[in-house]
Amino acid sequence: MAKPKREWVRTEMIRRLRSNRDGRLTSAQWLAITGEPLTTVLLLLAPALLVVGLRLPSLAARLWLIIPIIIVVLGAMLLIRARRFARTPLHALTLRAAPTPFIRRLLGQIAVMQDTDGNVYRFKIWLAPQIPLRNDQDYLVYALEDGNQHIVCSLIPSDDPEASHYQPSAEFRHRFNRRAANA
């Protein structure tokens, strides 16, 4: 009998694989990828909010102007990021997990994988539930490219009995070609 957390990870990963095999992101993946910089911005703004909070009585007359400006700026940031990822093609890759030293995992490099040509992929951002990767195991990985980094959307071991069900569909290829032409 599987442990409850493992069962949750498996059902969540299967839900993401079903969506990713058609070239789409799930709503949870959209929220995570578009809202990611929002956390950093809010952490950087925390000291400013403390300073402004002390001067709040003198700024009370201008709050009607300040709050909408903040909402518009944060909303524009989210919309720009959502638009960028709506046009980014989702890649289906067959990669082999490379041994990752413990110190690299501590420093934030979660997974290092290689394709058959020897190209190395370092995944720092995961939109999928974290699963332990076995060294020298092949995985079917759905990933996004964001500049010079790769983002894991979902993955499944190639030797999994259900892996053949999650190969890219014809709709995936159509979306990939359309987005790659627009990129």
C-alpha cells in the first residue's frame, strides 16, 4: 500500500502530465509561474511599507492615488509575465538524471539532467511536485524555457507502466509549432 503523500504526488503529477501532454499548463502551474516574481517584489517592498506605515497619517489624503497605482503596477507585471509564458512553447524532452552532489541540492540546483546529445539541463524552478530522481534513470520531462533557465512542468520515469499514455499528443505538436513560429 502506497503512503498517502506519495499517492498525492502521483495523482497530482498525473493531472499535470495529462494537461502538459497537450501543450497546456494547468491553472496551478499558471498561478505559480506568473506569481513567482510577486513574492520577491513583496519581500523587497516590506521595508518600504514599514517606512510608509510610520508616515501613514500624513499620506492618508493621498491613499486614494497611491493604492490604485500599486495595484496597476503589480497587475501589469503579472499580465506581462502571463503573456510571455502564454507564447512560450512547452518542450517534451527525454532526459537522464545525472548524479547531483548534496552540496548542489543545498545551494538550490535541484536537478541536473542530460539528453542523449550530452546537453546539460539544470532545473531550479519546479512547477511539479518534487519527486526523488534516481541516477541514470530516463525521464519524460515537460519543461518551459525562460531565458537561459529551464522550468520543470511535469515528469515521469520512462520505465513507468503508464509513461506511454503521457507522450506528446498531436495537439501538443500543433501548439508547439505555432508558439515556436511566434517566438
